Amino acid sequence: MAKKIVSTLLATVMALSMVACGSSSEEATTSEETTTTEDNSTTEAAADGEYDQITYAFVTFNTVPDDTSDVEEAINQITREKIGVEVHLMPLSIADYTQQVSLAVQNGEVDIFHTLGDLGNSIASDMCYDITDIIDTDAKETKELFEEEWLKTTMQDGRLYAIPTLKPFALQPMLIYRKDIAAELNLDMESVQSVKDLTEIFAKVKEAHPEMTPFAPVSQGDSGLTRWIQGIDWLGDSFASPTGVLQGDDLTVTSYYDLADFEEYAALVRDWYNNDYIMKDAATTTSAAAELMSSGSYFAYSASYSYPLEDTAASLSAPSGYEVGAIALGDAYLDTSSINAVAQVIASTSENPDAALKFLNLTYTDPDVINTMLYGIEGRDYVKNDDGTVSYPEGQDASTVSYTAQLSCGVLGNFFIQWPLEGSGSEESLKWEDEQNHNAPSSPAMGFTFDASSVQTQYTAVSNVIQQYLPGIACGSVDPDTALEEFRQALKDAGYDEIISAKQDQLDAWLSAQ
């Protein structure tokens, strides 16, 4: 039986004036009072001054801070008393995240991490601790926030290996652009209906501002191309490393790189590259979009978000350093990965899995814990406003404060208890997000999860090939007319077809069992 989740949660928090990225301070207090408990072991640990030590690795799209000790201490003042645990934070850049987390898990250096579209591979690689038997003890409150069907997306063979981040799930591809440049050049941004309409916009920007690059990558090697193709079910992979996929209602697993849409968009970005419309070293830069935009040298970038256009723009303006607008470049689409792509995991090598899960539970239920992780130290890194929103201290922004992980809002814990930036969010926004979660078009394979354990060797080889070829193709720095053929052959040589065959077999069996 499905449990009450977002619809019920929304009804409650709307009455408390919850806004876009999270709840009001009143909601925070209510959540803290009703969802936290202490046990004898916690009390004894506090008395002895001994606490379980855990490390939490997470991606930050802001600048990686030099020092997290003050933020850790602010969190630990809460967690020592509540659960007898102290946390060390390990924020990592998007460019380094996957590799560094994998090494940290292998070396036993991390207790909690989250996936970025690669849960199936993480399970198959033995990175995930089976939390089936401890969730009711260590994270009962978090479990009760989810529908059973949503938790099934992080299960394999009936065992639970992760907890989805609780957030609006339906991602919509968008263009984030500088409103001042659009106004100066009288650009009709509302006329843009698809990515193909951007070439004319970029040409006008380049003509008026030859010193400016119209388009920035969202992160290293990621122009946004893999988000623009509509109706894709990644079947357990991610846009960063897609293998066999479904498109639309067709239940035939196919190569993502053989899709006509992929070829078309690769040619489009190549044209942008040749005309200096896209950052020349987009395939190799280690800078993320917010940092690039704040430099003043770029007009726009493209990424996918699960919030209304106005809210997305409001929340991204401060990190970008300019007032930005947002337009849709396609429709939202739900598949299993929409729910489990960003999922919180206890590392299989953790020496304190119970302590780690207890801490993870607080990121879903304790506003002070999760918001300190996101925003840092009040007064130094952010200011709390009377309406429950936060803003940066006067004269500062995301690039100058000592600590912020604000752009990881929606990546960590429970989105609905996270404080929004000033100027973003409304009750209407929450309704929109709820409707998107429940009414957006869904894949016919919704709920299917792929077990990659039988093709792990091939996955490793194929992943290396994708990392070698995809950034250049997606960012236009190589000619797709020749690079695509070479890329496809390298994929075949690495065992790509075997992965597609394994996915098709498992999908057919899953469909037969429905």
C-alpha cells in the first residue's frame, strides 16, 4: 500500500507558507520536534564523550570550500546529542565526484555518498550497503516519507540499497541566460521553442559582444546535449554515461549514440563551436556553469531542473552573479532514473553503517542539519530572513562566502525542508512540482532497474570509451562526421552490444512479469 508522501506533505507545508527550495522556519521547528529521538546508546556516547565518526561525500556545484571544520562543528553540535555521531563533510566538484567517491569507497574513507545516475552500476560494483534490515531502526522517519513504489526504484532482488533524494523528480531541460544581455539586444527569448532556435540568438549575442562567448558548458564535457533528446529512459545509466536506452514508447533497447537526434544535436553543437558560440575548451574545463557565468564572459548555459522556470531563475541568479532568466528547451519526462538517479547510499565499506544511516535520516527530517550542510554558518555565509528564506550577507555572493553548497539543494536529503534563496518559491510552485511528479509523461518501463553485474567488465571498458569520446562530440570540439563512426566502433570493441543485449533480456523478463 502506498504511503502518504509529497501530496500530503505539500498540503501540510503549504499551510506553513513553505516556498520553493524548502520550508519556513516554523515548518523546520515542527519537523525537528516530531521526527527525532534519542536512544540509550546515544546518551551513553554523549556521557563518555565518544562519538561514532562518519564521512559524507557529496557533489557541490559551487566552489569547493578550503575548510569545512566550522560547518562540521555546527552540525555536530546537533548530532552528538541526537544520535551520538560526528560527521566529516567531503564536498567534491562535479568533475571529480564519481572517480573520487569510487576510490574513497574502495579505501574505506567514506560512509555516505550519493549517486549521479549510476545506482545500478554502484550496486553491481558492490559499493552499496544493504540497508533493508536497518532502515526501520535507523531511518524509520525517512522511510515513511516515501511511497513504496518510489523506494522500489532503489531496490534490487527485493533488497534496499539506497534512499532517493526527496525532491521534485520530473526534470525539464532549460536554458539559463543573462537577462541584461537579452534586454540590451531585444532578444525574443520566448520565441525559443527548442535548442535549434538558439543559433540565431547566439549569433546576435556574438555580433554585439565579440568578447563574449554565448554558450557555456554546465560542467566539464557537458554542453547539455544529452538532455535535449526527448523521451529517453536511461535504463539505469545516466546522461553522463548512457549505454542502452529506450526512446518514447518503443521497448527496443538501442544505442543512444545511434539515435538520429544524437547525430543532429552533435552536428548543431559542432556548428556552434566553429562559429565561436560555445566555450572552446568546454570538453576539458574544470569550471562549472555558475562560476563561468559569474565571470561575465558568457551569455547562457543549459541544464535540467525540476522546478518552475521562474523559481529556477531566481535560485540561480545569485550564484551566477547576474539576474538570469530560464526558458524550457523541452518537456519533462519520468523514468526510473528520474527517481533513483540521485540516491543516498551507505558505503559498503563503512565501519559504522548504523551511525551513517542515522545521520542520513537527519538530512531528511532535521532542517537545521541539512540547511547547515547547504548554506554553512549563519551570519558568515548566509542571512536568515523573516519569511524563512535566506540570502548572502551584504556585499557577498556564492563565490565569495567561506562556504556554500546551495546549488546542491535538491541533491541532498529532503528538498521540502530546505530553505529557499530570497525571491524564489511560492505555494503555486509547490503545486506545480507535485503535478509534475505525478502527471509528467512516463516511460513504459517505469520501475524497471537493470542489474549490471553480468556485464561489469564491459561496463568498465565502455565507460572508458565514453569518457574518451563523448565530451568532445557533445561540446563540438571534434567533427562528428568522423568521430561518431570511430566512437561507435570503439564502443562495440569494448562490449557495448553485450550490455544492450543484457538490458533487453532483463527488460523483456520484467515486462512479462508485470
